[in-house]
Amino acid sequence: MELRNLKTFQVVAECLNFTKAAEKLNFTQPTVTAQIQSLERELNQLLFFRAGRKNHLTPAGKLLKKYTDDLFHIVDEMEAAFLELEKPHGYLKVAAPEYYCINYFPIVVSEFLKTFPDVHINLISCNSDDVLKGVATNTYDLGIIAGEVSKSDINNIILDEEELLLVISKNIFEQDEINHILNTLPFIRFRIGVNFQSVINQYIQQSNFSPRKVIEIGSEEAIKRAVLNGTGYGLLSSNLIKKEIQSGELTPIQLTNQKISFKTSLIYLKKNEEKGVLKSFSDVIESLWTKADTI
């Protein structure tokens, strides 16, 4: 059974007039008649009967009308969905901690907009706890967090897993013993984010050290700069400091043989996952995330 014949039948069934249906379809009347007759042969059913000057649907015609209406409603939905997927447009509100906004999103957004220039993206910098709250309340369409979340209404996609390293500036490391450094200089730690704090606490417990002085800062980038300036030592994600370690500006301090790491996750409400623009942006993030800070 061909869709074009079913479409012709649907139009004739709505008009109940072969001439008007032909005009709507831009066909000749004999073409419309031939397509209806083809359907009737396939179904072995009469679809129309004429009473006086009017056409009417037979019981079989009424049944086929119901099915064709349902069928073409699905076809219309399918075409609309693929059109939105192919050329998403609209507005996306995205939230992520400062570190991700600075180091990852420039390349991700740039690459996304090359393909989908009609999407407007509003990028908000905030800590992981606020990102999670915003996604949960639908304030943000999509978010990136340090850690992961397990909630029935939220999709959590793991993007990366990074090692945490305790580091000190090279100059401080070369001038003093490790124990003296740990006992005299402050430990500079991240101030916000429950997931990140729990990982820091895990590291401290496994390393069996108790810093006497602590400075809390709400930015990993600021912690890195403070450590580079010799203010103290800090626990930072390996991706953030890999260039400084390679150049020798920062030196890792190994207090435990156990690797401590944390995950980076992409999150959004499950009820929004069918939105074409969100799915397209999510796909670009997944494909580029681990490459973004190296480009």
C-alpha cells in the first residue's frame, strides 16, 4: 500500500468530491480516481458510494479514514522531529563551574554554533551545587558538575574522570622538606561544592595528614595561582595543572599510593531529553569534552 494513494484517499475522504480533491492535490481527476481504485483492489473493499449527487464513505472507507488520519499525524510528527533535530533553534541556558566555563566551553560552544547558528546559548558560571539545583528546578536546561548525581528524574552522563593531585610550587619544594611545608604553609582548598568537598575529605583521610592552616577559595583557577605564587599547597584536578606540571612550575606531593579521582558529569532533566536543541548540544559536549582543553 503506497503512501501517496493513502494521502489521496485522505483528501478525497475530507472533500467527498473527486474534482475538489484533484485540485487540492494538483492531480488530474482520472489520476485521483485511479489511485482510489488501486486502494479498493488492494483492500478488496469499496471505499465510496454515491447517493444522488454526493459521495459518501462506506463502512470500510470510514475505517480507512481513521487509520490514514492516525498515520499521517504520526508522519507529520516524525517530519517535525527530524526537522528540529537537523536544524535546532531556540534558547539554551547552560550552567557550569568557572573552571569548565573557562577551559572547556569556548571550544564546545564554538563548534556547536558552526553547525547550529540559530541557537542562542546563555552560559552561567556557578558552583556544582547550584548547577544541580538549577537543573532540578528547570532553571537551567543543562549543566556540568564535578561529581555525579543519582536522581530518578535527572540524566547523568559521565564525561571525564580526573585525578586529584596535591601540588606545591617548584621553588618552595626545592627550598624545604615536605613535612615542614605541610606543617607551616596553609592548605588551600576549594570552598564550595558538596561532591568536590567529599573527595577532598577522602584524600585527607587516606593521606593521613591534618593541615594546621587552611585557606578556602571558591575558584580552582585562583587556587592554582595562589600555589604558583608560593602562598601554600593545594589539591587540584590533574587537567587544570597538567601544563604547569609539564613545565616544572608545580611539583606533585605524593602522600598516598591510592589514586583519588572525581568524575565530571553532564546533567539534564529526563523530561527534556526529547528536545532536539538540548540533545544536539549534549551530543557535541560528549564528543568534544575530553578534547576541548587540548585544542
